Amino acid sequence: MSEDRVGRRAALWRTAAGQRGYFTTAQAVDAGYSHQAQHYHAQHGNWLVVDRALYRLREFSDLPSEGDEQLVRWSLWSKGRAVVSHATALAAHDLGTANPSRVHLTVPRGFRQKSDAVILHRAELTQSDVEDRMGYRMTTPLRAIAECAAAGEDQDVLDGAVSEVLERGMVSRRRLLHAAQLLGPRAELGVERALEAMS
């Protein structure tokens, strides 16, 4: 393998390793792979085609799954603009029994992409609403509970999430109520009911 090819491979690997093996065509170009070279690697199975303009290094698909790899995929699909949120964030935080069939993402108001595999929520999130994970961003447990309550998530799911977040000492009752109040009466009512269910 030529020095040039080794350098390209190392550059792509560095990018993909921080994204669970996923990378975009633009990132491959930045690493030195022409579109013709990308086509070659996809055709020969070196790279797995995940979606339009999105690949994954084959080696990563052989590693044991941590369960949140698909969330990296959706972050790249959105060009880093989407934040994992609502019931998907609750499930990723392992709070309660949330198990959504589609991925919930919060995106800026001007976001135009669509996919049947995701549910898009439009909001402007603050830095304190979001935490970084390896390859994607996600709403905090506090924000995820409040946004689920605001969206009318099943009360049993909310009850479980609120109970667990308090038992683990992740947030206080006061902060939970305040976060819910910021998102409106429906969110406040859902969180209040969850707190009452614990008494």
C-alpha cells in the first residue's frame, strides 16, 4: 500500500472512529477519497452504504453493538443539526420504559430534510439543554422528560422516567417542575402527575 493511500486511510479512520465508524461522502473527500474511489470502496464491500451520501467502515459493523450507533447515523444525516430528543433520549438515558418505534430528533425551525424513520420536532435548544455523546448530541435527562411531557407522552412512561431520574439523584423535583413549566401547561401537568404517582 502506497504512503499516500495509508495517509488517506488514516485520515478517514480518525474521522470515522469518533462517529462509530460512520462518515459522509464530504468527510471522505476531505480525507482524500475522490467520488470514483468512494464508489470503488462501496462496490467492493470495504465501506457499507448506509444511506445517500453516508457510509460506514465495514470493521465497525463487526464490533459488539452499544445500542446507540443509529443515533450517530441520524446526526450525520442531519449534517450535525439534529439533537436526539424526546422518547429516544429517555431510552438512550435508560430512564423509564420508553421504546419509540421511530427516532425523535429536535431540529432548528428552518430544517428541511425528511425521513420516514424519524419524527422531527422543531425548537431552538440552549447549550444547557444538550449533552455531547460519541458522534451525536442528545437532550439532557431534564429536558427529555419535560419535552416528553409537553408532547403528551404516555403517562406510564413519564412516571417511570421521573421516578428513576429522582432516585438516581440526577435532578431535583424543583428543577423538574421548572423545566416543565418552561414548556407549557401540558408539560407541567404531566410532570406533576408523575411526581404525585411517587407519593
